[in-house]
Amino acid sequence: MKVLTLTGSPHSQGTTALLADEVCAGAKEAGHEIVRFETGKLDIHPCLGCFHCRKNDGRCVYDDDMTLIYPHLLTADAVILVTPLYYFGMTAQLKRTIDRFFSVNPVLRKTSKHFFLVAACGDKDAWAMDALVVHFQTICRYLHWQEGGMVLAMGAYTRKDVEDSDYPIMARNLGAGL
């Protein structure tokens, strides 16, 4: 199985970087092919809603780093989103990447994929990730993808908070179970 992992954090050594490492390690150990992009480090412009892509066979008006992601997005069997919680949603870096799925929507909506979410936040309130989860589920429903598992790391302000928890094991197990 080909697995595309899209991380949203601008921090290469943060809480979700650790969880992304673990989910990818679990998937690799299970024999899956892993492709990972750190969207916070890429040059990806926001979607303009200009419909240029719809008039030009899915080619976006921008020639940016999304051209690296598109081939893997189209051929992946599973997509994993990994993000810290920023104001009750995914990071802007990850959101702009997902917004750019628009140019290949006609293909994505006809392709069966499994969709997974790994997220971390410092909050401990049970409702803190509700909006993120609903957004994830809505994307899944819209694209006609199959919702996979989730790891929602609560109370994880720092990397040490994650290291001292069961969340790395949960992420590794999620990857191993793909």
C-alpha cells in the first residue's frame, strides 16, 4: 500500500513531528511504501478559487511545490494528515495544501482511499478537537474516502509531554494497522 503523509507543523522537532515519525515507522514496518511531505516547509500558495485548473486539465495557475505532492496524492491508497491544533483547527500550512486538492477533485472523488488523522494539542478539554475532527470527517465524506483511525493527543504542549505518554505507541499502531 502506498501511504501519503502530510504534516502541517512548521516545527521539525515538535509534538506532531514525533507522532508523524511514529505513524510512518509503523506503516513502514508493516511493509507499506511511505511518502511524507512537511507542508510547513514547502512553497505552497493558497487556492484562489479562480477555476484555472478546471479549464486546464487540473493544472493550477501556480507552479509551486504542490506539483511534488499531486503525483503521490493521486496514486496513494491512504492519506494521513498530521497537525498540531491551531485555534481549534489544522494549521494554515496544511489547510492551504488541502485547499489545493481542488484542482484534482474530479479524480480524487472517484478514487477510493483511506483517510487518517493524527493531531496534538495542549488543551485537555474533551471538546477541544471537535471542530478538527468534524472538518476531517467532512473532507472524507466529500471525497468519498473511507475514514480510518485517529490519534488525538490531548495535553501535549511539548515534545516531552508526548514522549511521556502512550501517544507515540498509538501512532505507531495506527501506522502498523493500515
